[in-house]
Amino acid sequence: MDGSELIRFDRVTKRFGENTVLDDLDFSVSSGKHVTLIGPSGSGKTTILRLLMTLIKPDQGTIKVDGDYLTHEDRGGKLVEAGEKHTREVRKKIGMVFQQFNLFPNMRVLRNITEAPVHVLGLSKDEAEERARELLDLVGLGDKCDAYPTQLSGGQQQRVAIARALAMRPQVMLLDEVTSALDPELVAGVLDVLRDIAHTTDITMLCVTHEMSFARDISDEVFMFDSGRVIEAGPPEKIFSEPEHERTREFLSAVL
Ligand code: ADP
């Protein structure tokens, strides 16, 4: 990838009632990079992903994806949101995997993956199925095309959810604590798949994770959040080995 800026937040503020969850936040992610967001619970990490998915909107600030605005401020400082059609186009560039896998329970695995490429991207059924089989191989589930989600373990369902997100050929994958709902013995398989994707594809990744060794392995850059602000950012070897900020040291000593 060319390293151009894919995601940009400029002075983004998000409040829920009296609670200022993101406070004048600036940050950016370059194309092809793998960025992880770490920090205490409630520091605003998931809110960033939800803003990018347009599940919620900011109170103030500019959010830009691949040069397209989701929100900006007019000259008077008033928030302007992109129109519905434009927003839909921007969202096509983004794939998201949640804590809960949210597969369609009444559809077999293959159809879970082909549904959106056929209906949203307009791929033919054959094209979508070919791609879905490749992706199932990539996540180590090539033999599960005909299974229903309930016949799979949580880890396998999450790997299907990863394949489903990739099937839309997004430019960026947002990963929101994708292993937190899993039994401990299933975590490694999912992280291995993500490591593999990080190391073998040029997709941009923005991950919220509590898995510090995973963050260390895949990240080009780590952002440490506290109370809605990035208090420290840098390559993983710096953040994990020589953190500058006292809050980062405290957080890491509690989780490592
Ligand atoms: P993190 O991902 O770092 O744990 P979140 O972004 O999920 O943090 O949440 C940040 C803060 O925003 C928390 O205090 C949370 O309670 C609050 N919050 C998140 N979503 C909502 C909501 N829909 N309504 C009210 N408060 C919310």
C-alpha cells in the first residue's frame, strides 16, 4: 500500500450526556498499517470504531475515510454530516468484526459470507462463492461451508465473521475486542488467523484489544488511550518496553 492517510480524526468530541467520552481527539491511520488501541475500559476506544461505522455521530469534529468526509464542521463550527448515499459508499470501505460474532443463524456458513457481496456489491453467486471458499481456507475452515453457525465453536464462528468482513474487500478492518467473548482455549486460533491476515495481506487494521502480545506482534503503531485522549503513541517496542507516560506504565503493569 502507498502509506497515504486512510483514516483521520480532527478535533473529534463525543459526549454521552455529561460524559465526554472523546475529548478533542486527533489521530490518523495510514493505508496498510496495523494500529491497535489500548487503554483502560471506558477510555473511548470502542467509541472510535462506532463513529467510523457511523453507528453513532460525534458532537464536534472531522472524520475522514480515504479522503471522504463522514463529518466536518462548517465555518460557524456547526457539525455537518455526509448524506446517506455518500455515507453508504464510505462504509463499504470498512469491515468490522465485533465481540459477538452476529452470524445469520438460519444460513449456512458459505451463505453467511456470500450474502452481502451478492446483495451489496452485486457479485454473481458463483463469484461470491468462489471468493468465500478462498476466505474460508484462509481462516482454516475450508471444510465448514455447509455447517450452520450453531454447529461451530465460538472461535470458529468468529473466524467465519472475519471471513465475512473480508468478503466485502474493505480497505480497513475494525476489530473490536474480537476474542473477549471466547473461551480461553479458543482465543489463540482466532488471533493466529488475524496475525496471518496482518502479515500476508495489505489490509489496514484498527484493533481494540486487551491481548497485549497480539498487539505487540501485529502493530505498526500502538495508541494508548486514557479518558478520551491519546496520551502516548508509538511502535509497539517503544510502548511496551519503554513507555514514557506514568498512566501507560500503570496500565501495562496491570494487564501484562
Ligand atoms: P472502551 O472501548 O475504551 O472500553 P467505550 O468507547 O466503550 O470505552 O466507552 C467510553 C465511555 O462511553 C464509557 O464511559 C461508556 O459507558 C460510555 N458509553 C459508550 N456508549 C454509550 C452509550 N450508547 N450511551 C451512554 N454512554 C455510553
